[in-house]
Amino acid sequence: MNSILFDSFAMLRFFYEETGAERVRELLKEALKNEAPLLISAINVGELIYIIRRRSGEDAKLQMLVKLKSLGFTILSCPNELIFRAAELKARYPMSYADTFAVASAIEHNAPLVTGDLEFRQVEHLVKILWV
């Protein structure tokens, strides 16, 4: 397995033990076993920060960041080219701006994208989706 990219939807399911968490855990284990890089866009980490901070407080937010680091996630930066690609995706598809960064990052890194967010159905022709 090459690298694998996770969006905030999948990681929220994982952190909150919601429906789909077991599938995320399986994908993480498989990736770690195969030494496949774990990727997440900085924009999606930003989403995780504000959602977890709002829902559960500062300590939970910090625990999430520590967990991402301990799992070995690479947080992908957002150079101008990626911002422009995400903006073009946003113009073409009715999805959240943050989600377009996940798609653009998956395309750039030729990585399957892990999500359970049905918004991504409209871009399955652009990137492989691993559904949770």
C-alpha cells in the first residue's frame, strides 16, 4: 500500500468512537504494518482542532494532536498550487472548502482518501475513496 490520506470526518469518527471508527482503526493498522505513510491535510487538522476544541475542550484537542503525532501522521502543508487546485474543485463541486483540500491532497500524493462523508461521492472519479 502506498500512502493513505485521511479526512477530518474519518478521524472524528475514530477519535469519538463513532460509526466507522473500527474501519478507520483497521486502515491505520494495515497502513502501519505495511509502512505506508499516513497523510492528512493541514486544513483538515485545523478542522479537527476547532471541532474537538468546541465539543470536548482544550485537553481533548491536545490529546488528538498527540495521537496524530504518535501514529506518525504527516501533516501536509498548503502551498499555493494546492490552494488553487482546491479552489478549482470548490468551483466545480458543491462540497466544503476543507473537503476540497483533502481531495486535492489525495490527488497530489496519489493516495486513497479515507472518509465517510457522502459529499465525496461526487469526486470518486477523481480519487479512490476508502469508505468508513
